[in-house]
Amino acid sequence: MRPSPTLVIGYALVIATLIVCSDLWGIESTQHILRRADEARGNLAGVTWEVVLESLEETRTTTMTFDVKARGFDFVAVNLAPPKHKGNTVLMLQSNMWFYKPQLSKPVPISQRQKLLGNAAYGDIAATNYAQDYTATVLADDTVNGELCTVLDLHANDKKATYDHIKYWIAKGRLVGVKAEYFTVSGKQFKSATMEYTNTVTVDGEERPFISHIRMQSELLSHDVTTLTFYRPVFQRLPDHLFNLNLLGK
């Protein structure tokens, strides 16, 4: 006995609804994974820490130290060392970035993509906002140092993002990004990074791993390595005036 046309249509609608719900759940699940990974990189109500960048280029080593105060995806970073850069300041607000130094009459706009030191761009000392700045495609799972990871292919939603294209490994158990590969628009890989999380932070009563170290390796110049080390994070609410462009340098 053949089912009635009404019943067939009903079955089709149920199947279509299940497919749509499954797709939406997958998107939400991916966004949740990215948001959790972002939170392990500084997306919090307020955090203050010291960030030390060290760049090894051939036989030369260069070091810079910043005092960084971040709130959500906004941050202000004041250069502490070396002495010739002391007092230079970077401010990021809603994905827009400015640079100020005492000799300037006013802050100047800069890009997150501009080179800061070695393989590190200005955007690398900020919290990541991959959940908002990138569209993610799920790739096959992989392992990094024996840890099972979700692998995401990320493409920037606009040119303000620090990178155009990232392949990103997120540890399934800890929900932190442990490895990344960075590509140009044409698809050429130009650097890679590994991340460590020996710091901790408490979010909603839950203790979570928090970024402590990033190592960036040039894929074009094999001996060039840049490390970012995050020291003594202090979690606290930060006042609005710290993130006021009109008060930068005053």
C-alpha cells in the first residue's frame, strides 16, 4: 500500500527540518569551540599581564617587553623595554588599532597585520576573536603531541583580521588552540605556531587553562623563530579610561 501524498510531504518536511537543525547544531558547536579557544587567549572581562617577545633571526636575538591590559578583544599595550622604545603604546578598540609614542602629537592608525617583531604582528599580542572574525570549515580530526584535536579551516571575514587564512588545531579535551598554520590569500603557508597553556583562569567557577607561550616559526626563513611569553596574568575588571583613544599618551 502506497503512502498518501500528504504523508510523503510530511516525511519530507521532517527530514528537511532534521537536516537544517543538524547543520545549525554543527555551526553552533563550531562557534562554541572557537569561543572557548578565544577565551583561553584573553577574551575576558579584564586581564593584565606582561608579554615578552623574543625574536631569533639568523644569529641576532631581539627582545621587547610590554605591559598589556585587555578587556574582551580590546587592549592597551605599553612598551617597557628596550629603553629606546619605552613608552610606545598600542591601543586596539573594536578591531581598530592605533600606535602612539611620546614624540607624536597624536596616535596614528595601524593595522593588526603590521610586523611588530620577527614573525609576530601587532595583532598577535591581542586576544583572538576567531569566532567572529573568521568563517570556519571543519576538517578531519588530527593529533598534536598525542592530543586529539578538532581541526578548523578559518577564512577571514574582512581585512581587519590579523591573518587571511588559518588552519587551526583545537585540543578536544581542553578546548584550547595548540597549533596553527598561516596562509596568504593565494594559499601559500608563510608561518606556523604552537601554543602552551601553563597559566590558569577561573571562568564561571571553572578553572581553565590559559595562554602562557606562543612559538612562531617562519616557513620561508627556516631559522627565524619568535616567541611570546605571557607572565603573571592578573584577572580584574579594568576601567573605561584605559581604552579611551582621546586619553592615549596623556
